[in-house]
Amino acid sequence: MVARSLAPFRHRGFRLVWAGALVSNIGTWMETTALAYYVADTSSASASGLVAAAGFLPTALLGPLGGAWADRFDRRRVVACANAVFALVAAGVALLVSSGHATAGNLALLAMLGGCASAISWPSFQAMLPDLVPPADLVGAIGLASTQWNLGRILGPTAAAIAISIGGVPAALWANVASFVGVIVAVLLAPVPRRPPVRRSIRVAVRDSLDFARSTPPVRAMLPLMALVVFFGSPFMGLTAQMATNVFGSDQDGTSLLVTAQGIGAVLAGASMGSLVARIGTRRALLWAAGAMVPVLIAYGVAPTLWSAAPLVLLAGAGYMVTLSTCTNITQRSASAEQRGRAMIVNNFLLGAAYPLGVYLQGELADRFSLRDVTVASGVGLGLSLLALRIARPGLTAPIDHLDAPAHTSETAHAH
């Protein structure tokens, strides 16, 4: 089973992209951890929510453009150019903090600019993965792609803590600027086959995505669960530094501990995605992961100490990782090679809209009540929403089982 999950590493293009992205993501998590601590140490929970939301909001606004470009242009070049923009934005953040002129407002603005680049490049990166591995290894490739992101979440906070102890917050930020070179080089070297461009306007691309989501039963069944988990379940990630700093009274080491624990959970889950789906099926993996987040979030909200919170964050990271990767897996496996970019528009819109809204609202509520109460309420809200969905639509998720039927891949390729 482990060999099945790691099978994508047999392919050179996947190894290149995976390794380059890992280097970049270690730098990204160094910056994320350093900035989260910087904002939590100087501002309110609502400020942390604002900065976290700003980075994701463009995913909803510009996601359709990114999806259209993923099918129209060379996906490698889109990803490489976007990472060059990331490097420039990261340099701007480092300069602001180094000069002492950083505020929650201008950091949120730069986070939004970085989010714009991410919104453009992420659909191309997602659509490129199936070109790097054969169909039999796609589930494992999607899981491992998320694993490298979360492996960066483990290594990045530790590296950030070391950099901060040596040269302060700016040292971690400048390390992130240098890290983008890795993914640019790897993506340009990867052997990705060229495909005929699909020339669609943004309006037509959005219409194609909506038509795809409506007419594809597994995707139509998955989207409501994804929306609920992202809105209720994901905001804890953007408020981790607030929990460590202002609830548990720790310093940057506490933030690093919780972020690292979350990353460990996500890495373990991502590395086992291929085996998990093969063993219990796509639908059960999605339902079990979403349901498991309910008690975990509630327990995290009432955890008495930082060290008791860490294993709960690990479990939350694992549950969210499996949920999100399974949703991506469902959409990618249901789409043809020519429409993968457009197919992901609806997924990315939900992610880009539900997460910023959820984390901003939870940040505001945490300032009025307490972050503990808000975290518990998020778990309760997710549980009640999932229960209501099950009562109202008892057979909603049944079509997802068709993905695991042996003939599905070939049928889908002809149907779409």
C-alpha cells in the first residue's frame, strides 16, 4: 500500500516539480510563520484574520482567469512567471518589515498581490500534475503534491524559528525570497507534453466550469461538503498564531509548534492518500475526514495547554488535508485533459471565497468573545451543517462511488 502511494516518484517530471515546489514551500512557510507571529505579537485576532483572508480572496476573484489560462497557455510558463511575481512580493514584505514600516494594512495588501499570482498559477499547477504521471498514479500524485506543501509546513516553521533567533523576523522573510528559484527551475526543466491551446474567454470558461460541475454527478455531490469544511473547518489555520500567542501565552516557538504539528498531520495524511482511497474508497475517505474534524476542532478549542493542543492540531491538519485532496481528486479524475484548468474553477472559487470569509468572521468574533469559544463553535457548526445536509439529501454523495468503478476513467475520457 505504501508503494502505491509513492509510485508517482518513479516519474522524473513529477520528482523535479515536487522537489522544486518543496524548496519554495519551505520558504513560504518560513514567511507565513514569521508574519503570523509578527502580526499576532503586534495586533488583534481580527488583524490576523484580515491578513490571512487577503491572501486567499483573489482565488475567488481571479480563479476563473487562472482556470482559462491553464487550458490556453503553456502551464509550465504560467507557473514559472507567477513564482517570479511571488518573489517580488516577498521582497516587498521583507523590505517593509526590515524598515519598520509594516502594518496589518500594507501586509494585507501585499498578501493580496501574492494571492493574485497564486490564483493565476494554481490551476495550471493542478492541471499539470496529471501530465506528469499515468492515470493509475494520479490519486497518489495529488496526495504527494499536497504532502510537499505540508512538508514545507513542518520544515518551514523550524527554519523560521532558527532564522528569527539569528537575524530576527526579516531573516526568515529574505530566505523566502530566495526559495522561489527552486520551483521556477524545476518547472521549466520538467518534461510536460504540450497540448493544443483551448481558447476560451473568461466568461465562457466560467460557463464551461459551471456546466461541468452541474453535469458531473461526483463533482456535484462533493461541492457542498467542500464548502462546509472550508468555511467552518479551515479558519483555525489562519488563527494558529493567535491561539499560540494570546491564548497559550507562548512566543514564536509556540506558533512554530502548532504550525508544525498541523503540517505533520497533513503530511502523514497526504502520503497515505493513494493507499487510503484504494482501501476504503473516495467517498468514505471524504466523509470520514470531514466528520472527524468536528470533535477535533471542539477539543482543540478547550485544550488546556499548548502541548495538549498540538496533537489536536495534527489531527485537524490530517482531516483537512484528506478532505481537500479528495475534492481535488474527484474533480481531476472526472475531467478530460483539455478541460482540467476550467474544471477546477468552481473548486478554487469555493476555496477562495469560503476560507477568507470564515477566517475573517472567526477573527472578528474572537475579538468580541474569545478564540476558544469561536473554535468550539466552528466545530459545532460544522457538525450541525453536515448532519443537516445528510438529513436533507441522504443520497447526495452516492455518485462519488462511481469514480472507483474500474471503467470510470475510460468512460469519463469519452464523455467529456
